[in-house]
Amino acid sequence: MLEVCIDEPAGIEAAVAGGADRIELCAALSVGGLTPPAALVRLAAQAPIPVHLLARPRDGDFRYTDVEAAMIADDITLAADAGLAGVVIGASAADRSLDAPLLARLVAHARDAGTKRGAPLSLTLHRAFDLCPDLPAALDVAIELGFDRALTSGGEPRAVDALPMLEALHRRAAGRITILPGSGIDSATLPAILTTGVVEAHASCRSATGDAGEVERRFGFQSGPRLRTDATKVRELKRILQSAR
């Protein structure tokens, strides 16, 4: 199972063309992804593969005020109303452990939204998980809350640098939740990551475009090279996953 994170319309087309199994729909991948605009949500709902919406109202940490928590709940409603397959959420307490009370409310809201539309929303815990001081304990909390999968780099900036932890999390999950490795995954790192026993992978599969964007950067409209989802990279990761069966 290959999940590709995208943040623009062209990314949807490239992910589908490359053979992705699922899309994580975001905005602003340059800061790890934020909640996508409603227009992009409606467009992605037409994709022929499942789409999960990232509900993250701002960059930075994952400690949310009541106002921000309400925004996340509204984003969950948006995903359900648009007909998306799932949502990606997370929240941290002051010590960076999971904010279980808030997450319990958001999970309940997602279940209610799914019931109203007649189809459940798949629930992914995002990489707020990676900031937790005790990942195995956090995984138990995620299971108790009812998440379907945990997106994680094993507590390191890059998943390939946390192979022992990924393997330990996969064993601890024991089929109760799916471990979805993400961060720095490409054709060079995916084979090693698959040795941990995981069966899903999350990647952006982006390449720099030929557009230098010099004028846009000078005016502050672009922070670095223009990156876009590359169907060829999607196709190569899918090939590696299929060959590992």
C-alpha cells in the first residue's frame, strides 16, 4: 500500500498516474503539510483512489487551543461531507505525549461524521506521534483511541534512521493498528524500511521542476525550488512494494 502526500491539483494526477493506492491531501508540504483548501478537497474527492485529508490548522507544534481544535473538527466535517475516505489528525499535550482527551473528542466527531454520511472515515494519527517521549506507550494510546494507522518516522527525522523502532512498533501493533512509515522515503530507503515488516509506506515522491522561480522568491511568494509530485517516482516505489510481497 503506497500513500502519496500531495498539495496541489497536479499532484493528484501524478499520484494516480504513478499507481498510488491512497492520497494524503495537504497544503504547504514545505512545513510538513497543513489543512488543504476546500476547493482542493472537492477536486480530490473525484479521484479514483481513496483520499485522506490532513487536518492541521497551522505549522509548528501540535498543542492546540480550543479554537484550533474546533477548526480541526470542522476540517473533519469537510472531509466527510466531500466524500473523502479518511482524515489524518493528531494533537500533543504539554509534555509532547498524545493529548488523549482532545483526540478522543476528535475521533468521536469523526465517527459521528462518518455515521451521518453512511460510511466510516478511516483514521490516521499523524506525526505528532513522533514527538512523544515514549513511542510504544503512545502506540497503545492510539490503539485504545481507535486509530486505524499511525504515520511515523520512528521518532527520528527520517524513517530509515529508525529501523529498530519501526520494527518494534510493528511487532507491538500486532495487527491492531497499521504502522505507516513516512519521512525521507524514496527508492533508495524503502527496501530497508520494508525489512521491518511494515506493509504500507508514505512518501511525497516530489522532484524539482525546471521553473527556477527567481522572481517569485525575490517577492517572497516562493521559499525554495518548485517541487511537484513525480509520477515516475510514484511508479518506482509502487514497483518496490509489489516486489516485496
